[in-house]
Amino acid sequence: MRAKLNRLWRRATWSWSPASEREASTAIVENLWLHWFPAKVAEESFSWSYSLWLGTISAFLFLILIVTGILLMFFYVPSTQLAYWSIKDIHYVVGFGWLLRNQHRWAAHLMVLAVFLHMLRVFFTGAYRAQRSTNWLVGIVLLLVTLFLSFTGYLLPWDQLAFWAVTVGTNIAKEAPVVGSALQFVLLGGTEIGQSTLVRFYVLHVVVLPAAALVLFAYHMWRVRRDGGMAVTDPAAAVVATPQDAASVGGKTYSLFGVTPGTSLETRAAGPIPDGTGVFSAPHMLRRLMLVFLAVFTVTIVLSLISGAPLEEPANATLTPNPAKAPWYFLWLQELVAITTLRLGGFTLSGGLIGGILVPGVLLMAGVLWPFFDRSPLHTVGRWFPRERRLQNGVLCVIALIMLVLVLIGMLMRGPYWQLYWPWQAWPEMPRRL
Amino acid sequence: MSSSRFSWNRDFWPLLVASIASFVVVMVVAYREYTPEWRHHTQVLRSYLTGRGAYDAAAAVPDGVQQIWLPKLDRVDRCMSCHVNYDGSISPLADLPPLYRPHPDLPYMAKHPFPTFGCTACHGGQGYALDEAGAHGLEEHWDDPLLTTKLASGSGLTRAQLMEIKCNTCHRADDRTAGTDLINMAKEIVDKKHCTSCHGLQGRGGLAASDLTYDGDLNPELLDFSTVEGPRTLLNWQVQHFKSPQQVTPHSGMPNYKLNDDQARALALLMLSWQRISFPPEYVPAARQRPPAVLPVVREVPYPPAASSPLAEQGRYVFSNRGCNTCHRVGGGKLIGPDLAGVAQRRNDRWLTTWLKDPAAVVAKDAELQVWSREFGDIIMPNQNLDDKEIEALIAYMKEFASGVSELLGTASPTPPPTPSSPAS
């Protein structure tokens, strides 16, 4: 009886048991849900201090955004007449609507932050060198997609905050040389923000950009495996990458589009993790991912409970809120625009070109080209702040610090008429109707 | 299995903590979702009624979000989720706690039933919201707060008086509306003082001053409060401006009509009620049809002629800043007021001084002037409250209004207006 029950239980839970580690690996590789990470993972990949798990955090934030976003789509109406009121309904009467909206907002802010910090981490550890330069470029595109996702979502509530943040943003885009006004026209679907802008931003926000992010993210992950896993594992992999180990791989090999003998993932990578070293992804990696997910989930909910997503007055093209601020991650640009705008008597020299186009353009180009100019020794790859990379890491530190300071000034110290106020200094009371 | 130097169990405790933490926050979320403010209020009412033996009434207290949906007004009013007994249908008792008392049966309630008008159309507030701060519109980003006694007293008004703003968003075309005494007073002043001679209103009226059709939508942030006493609100700005236009807006061409507090408040309420809110035709009382009392100023304001002496130049400054040229031309015929060419030859200094000090007093004593003013729609020149120095300068300036000078002027002068600092020839 007991044996019968045991067999029944095994049949219900396990259809098959692996006979060797190799068979177990194949089982994982062939499983749709498990095959996106390697069957076995190097122990170094589990380090908290090396990666800070920022990429994973970004991915889970994206997951939360997709789930909350799809639910929000059931209630949101992308019309200038109804958008604002549908948000009010989501906030007040849709079941758990307040949570959906707050969590979506917080996850979006955190994702921008996490993706940016992830990029900084990759730079500081030199993890963009050699074969990983392609993935660095993909990462930059993903950062841009993330920023644009957040920016397009900003407009959707159709409140004053949305309307004027997007006004500031698209006016900066207009300052681009030659294509500026055409770019603004395409973004807005006209010369001013209106229904056509809202629909454009909506479609970009819920279809085009998420699809792009998903495809790029999949490639990003695949590329990590192809490039030999995380850079921190390189030294360990180099030790075991002997011809004998490579030969032991045999069997299945992968490329993006299928089995490609000779140019497989395993042969290009530093080498598979031989029997006896590393650990199986399931359950170890799964368990770690679960932990990171729970942490991210809890943090977004706690933030949603503490502070809600803002909703200002309905959008009003004739009434500019004072001050009108861009989203925080663009505030350093707005601050640059404000600083570089010079007033000489009645003549105003707009800082839009310098602060809005040149500075971010140069930074972006530098980011794209740097892997191809970087001459630091390859053995520094996978370590935080190695001595040989002091200069370039220092420069990036300074740039990031300047951005941070500008964002903080814009967030905390800019009051009405873009005047500077200390954070503890009260702003002048703006008059009200009644 | 493989590694002895790496303990995989060390994720156990973080995982446990994270699991418990996420469970707790999900519970907090559920608690918040299922204990809204309105549920508390309905429970309090239910136990209150049960305590007094009114079991049927207690059973009639609804559980859930209640709302009046007014698609024609673009409104949803959910006030009755907390104010469940708003229409007295649960209990007509008058001694209930304030939150649950039925709406008083006021004379105009029959014409403004709840299903047609809801709550916020008259009371203000945020009908969408379900928490007290949000629903009463006290949060920062809601422009239409609940009109409360406290809010009204800040401007020296009662709550009913403040609510006249709301009445008149719909009743703006009425001559008089029963129950809106201040608004009625203001409408009378608008007629008597011929405001539309200079101001545009609903596609009529003059072009000499600002259009008032949507004056209630003025952005208070664009107004200058530096010389306004009292609270920094659009309402108070309007009150102070009506009482003393030049003090609030230096060099305003608007005459000081010496309005008392009530009149100024009444006009301010009227201005605030002129908002861009559209109501479907069945909501709007029949509009009044009356011809305008006087021909409005629909033209460019003529430039005042140049002056030759410094004193006359001062006079020209007064002439321009007090808006004399809105009503008077020098050569070219009458506008709202008579042509002033050669006025100093027709009248002596003493007469002009008396006139400028108080035009209405002169007219009251002079039968000939009373007849003459009919030609000008019975408008008597507003008292501009000029001081002696200004009058002296103005008379010196008017002495230059000889027939010869008048040829230099015209309404369609192509040259820009000479400024006091650059005397034109």
C-alpha cells in the first residue's frame, strides 16, 4: 500500500529522474521554463557584492511593470477627454487600482534607477571588454528604451504634471540641430501636445517599446551566456578551459538560430562547467531569483503604501504649473538647459542645444565608442575599481556625481520661476482661486 | 553535491525573511483595500440606528460605493458613499450625527433634484474621491474645493453667499435669480455702470478693456498680489481690485466707482462665476435678450495728442493712464464721451476743476447737462478721483486742445504712441 502510494506520488510529481548530472543538464536545457539559464552556473555568479544583482532587479521590475501595466490597460482610456478621469477611477474605485498605479509608478522609477546603476556597475568592473562590447551596446539601447518607456508613460495620466513634463521634454528634443523640429513634430503628431500625441505615446508605451525591450532583453541574456557568463567568472573559467574539457561537451550546441556545430555557445565561451564544479541552476539559481523577486516585490509595495503616484490637475495648455519640471531622470538635462541659458539684456541665448542635445549626445557617443578605445589590460575584467582603470572609472564617477547633484538640485531646490531655494526654505505661497 | 566551500543554505534565512515580509505587505494592502473610510462611516450609522431600535433603517444602510453618475455634466459624485442618508431615504431623523443628516429641504431643491444635479455642481469638491481630504477637495491638486463656511469666512462671506458662484455658473444669463442676492446686486451694477462699454462679454461689449466672458478662469498666479491686502486668492484680488483698481493695478484705466464692501464682494463673486463650464441646454435657464444700453467701444483707442510744456506733458500722462482717451477724442467727433477739441475755450478752469472733481455732482445741478447727457446714453463720466495736481496738469494739457492741434490726431495714427520720456513733436 505504502509502496503503491509512493509510486503514485512519484508519478504525479516526477515523470522521470536523471541518471547523471549530464542527463539533468539536458533536462533543464530542454525545459522551456528553465532553459533560459545554463544548466549549471559558476559559484562566482552568486556573489552579492560583485553584481549587486542589478540586472536581475531591473528584469523583475520590468516583470512587475508588465503585469501591473496589462491590468491598468483594462481601465485606462487613451483619450484627452477621458484619460484623466479614468485615472481618477483607477485610483478611487477600481479594486486594488491604487496599488496597481502606485506600484507601476514606483517600479518604473526604480527600473530607470536600476538599469542606470547596472550600467555603472558594468563599467566600473570593466565587464564590457572584448567579446562583451556587443552586449554593452545592447545595454545602452536598453537604457534608452527604458528611459523612453518611462517618458511615454509620463504623459498618459494627462494631468498637469504629465502635460508640462512632456512639453519640457519635447521642447528639448526640438533643439536638436537640423532634425529638431521634425523630431518634435513626429513625437507630438503635430505642433502641440494633443490627442495625437497621447495616442502616439500610448502605442509606444504599451506595444512598441515593451516589445523592443523584451526582444533586446532576451538577446541581452542570451548574449551573456554566449560571451562566457558574467565577467567575474572569467578567471575561474580560464583555468578549466582545456581542450579535454571542451571535448567533453559534445552533444548539443547552440547559436541564436539553432544548432551550429563548431561555433556553438559552449565552444566560444570559456568552457562549460565540468562535472564536480559549479552548481545547478535549478534549484540554486531559481531560489536566488525567487529571493530577489520577493525583495523587489516587497520594496515596490512598501513604497506604494508609503507614497502614492501623483496626480495633479487635469492637463491645461493655458495654465503652466510653476515650476514645471521634467521627470527626475531628465532633470539634470533641464538643469543644464537652465544653467546654459544666458540672458544678455533682452537677448536670450537658449541653452536647449548645449544642455539638451550636445551634452547628452556626447555622453551617449562616448558610451557607445568607449569599449573600442579602452586599452586597459584584460585581466582587470570582472573586478571592482582595479588600479589600472583608475582614470576612466574616476571620470565616470565624476560624471555620475555631477548628474546626481544636478538631479537633486532640480528635484529639491527649484521653486517657482525656477528660482533656487534651500530644501528647508519655504517656497512663496502661490495664490489660489478661493 | 558539488561545492563544500560554498554553503547554499545561506539563502535560506534571507528567503524566509523576504517571504514573510512580502506576505505581511500583501496583508497590509488587503487591509487597506477592504477598510475604506466609507465602510467605517456606514458601520457607525448602522450601529447608531440599531442602538435606537431603528432596525429597518439600519438594514437599509447600503454597503458599497454609492454614486450619482451625470454623464451630461461630466461628473461622478460619490459623496453618498459616506453621506449615505443624503436624501433622507434611510432615516428622516434630524438629530442624527451631522455626517448622516439629510440635505435640508430648501426652496430650490424641487428644481434641482439629486439625480439630475448631484452634489458637486453646487457644493464643489471632488466627486470622484472616496476619502475625506480628497472628496472635500482639500488636497493640493484640486481646483474646486468644497465650499465651506471656513473658506467663505476668509473673504467675509457666508457659505451660502460663496455658493452663489456655483448657482451663477448655470444661471449667468438670468436677470435675477431667486436666492442669489449678491449675484443679483452685481448684475445690477454691471448694467448701471455700463461695464460692457469698455469690457467684452459673451461676444458683445467693448474692446477697450479685457474680455470678461471667462474671467472666473483667470490664473491667480498671473496676478500681482504685491499691493493686495488679505488672503492671496483670486476672490480677494477681485474684491480689492473693485474697491480700488489703481491700488491693485497701478495706472489701470478702470474708474474707481467707490464701491462698498458688499458691492465689491458681489462683483467678485460674479466674476468668479464666469467660468468655462458648459452645461447641456436643458440645464440652462432661458437666456435674457436685451439690446445693449450704449454703443460699445469696438475700435482702437485713439492716441492722446502730444503736449508742448512739461506741465501739459504730465497732463497727457494722466489723460493716457486714466483711460480718458478710451471715451474722448480730440477732433474727430464724439465716442462714449464728447469730443474734447477746444474744451478749454468752452469752459473756464474753475468749471473744469469742479467737473473733474466730481462729474456726477455737476450734472445733478445742471439741467442743460442732464439733457445733453442723453446723447451719451445717460452715462455720466465716472469719477476718476484725481488729486489737485493731476487736475492742474490735465487742464494745462486740455488747453492745448485747440482746433489746430486736433488735425494731428486720429484714430488710425500710423505712428506709435509717444511715451512721456520721448516727447513727440
